[in-house]
Amino acid sequence: MFRLIQLHTDSGIPRIGVEPDGYVSARTALAHYRSRPAAYFGVGRFDHEGTLAEIILDRLCGPLGDCPRPASVVHARTYQRLCATCSLGLEVLTVPELARMLGIACRLAPVLARSGRHARLEVASPAGNRIAREFASHVHDPIWRLELCAELARDAGSVNGLLIGVGALTHRDVLDLYPRLCTLADELPASVREELTRATVRPLSPAGVAGLRMGLSHK
């Protein structure tokens, strides 16, 4: 039996959430996962006793899977899947390190064949990588926020950096920076703000976490 799973941190401790719907094969579960990659961490394989025996990580890079390069590591705090380029300068875990931390076997799924807008090889957004690195120490700066919003308007892929940067904040960081996070939410391009607002109905998803931490809510 296969089920979609979520992975988040609670007071520094990794917690796994399990969706109730089951699938008979990993392929079917991955197909459902790939329709909403921002909502889940991966696919869990459960044994006949209902115990989580293995976690299958998809190769989609970033919370939204917008980067065309296959993921090979995960962010050490947010557990977002990242490729070698997008992970430069960030604290990451290899798949074996993740498995040791969780005490559960982990493996990468086969590389997803791209089509349509993903068929052409593209360069991963360097701006997204920079945003993730700089977020905690720069979000208080109005000029930096202005440049961030301009980058989000220019490059849709850079939103991955925003989601990773907000998700990597500690609870103390969120409390200290909350007024600035709310200000940033008001300054975001309308399309990004609306996407994060809609995502708050899924509070464990990367976009949902970011939206809630920025004071957004779906009414």
C-alpha cells in the first residue's frame, strides 16, 4: 500500500503526516503527488501491518517543481527537494543522511520525463537560491524586499527561494520578524500573494507554511 506523506519540523523534531487515501502502486501514488507537489513531501510505502517501511522522494526540484533539474538532496530544515544547483550554499541532507535521521529507508524515484514547458533544458533560477540564503538576515530591509518583489514578478521560479527562506525560519525568527513578514505579504506581486493565500488551507505544505507565517489566510 502506498500513501502520500508530508514531512515538517515541530520544535526541531521531524514529523511525518500521512494522507488517508491509499494507492496500489508507487507509480499511481507518484502521479497523484506530481499533480500537487507543493502539498506533499513524497510517497510512503506501508507494509501489511500498516507500518511506514520506505519513503520515495520524487525528483522534482523545489516546492513547486519548477526547476527542470532533478533533485538529489533535501534542505536540512524545510526538507524541500533540491538539485545540485539550487542547493549551492544551503544546508542540505543527502538521501542516506535523511534516512538515518528518520530511521526509515528513503530512495529517489526515477527521473520524471518532462514535457511541454519543461521539455527544454533551462538554467535553475540563481535568484531563488540567493533569496533562500539571504531571507532571514535581509527581510527587514525595505530595499531588499522591493528587489525581492521585482524578482518574483520577473522570474516565477524564484518563488521557490521565498518558500525555502520562510520555511527555514525558526519559531523565534517568525515571532521576531512577524511584522516584517506581514509587510512583505502586502508588498508581494498579486499573483504570488494569491497563490500563498490559497495554499494556507494546506498548512503543512511549503506554500501553506509560508503563507501562514506571513499572516495570510484563505477566507
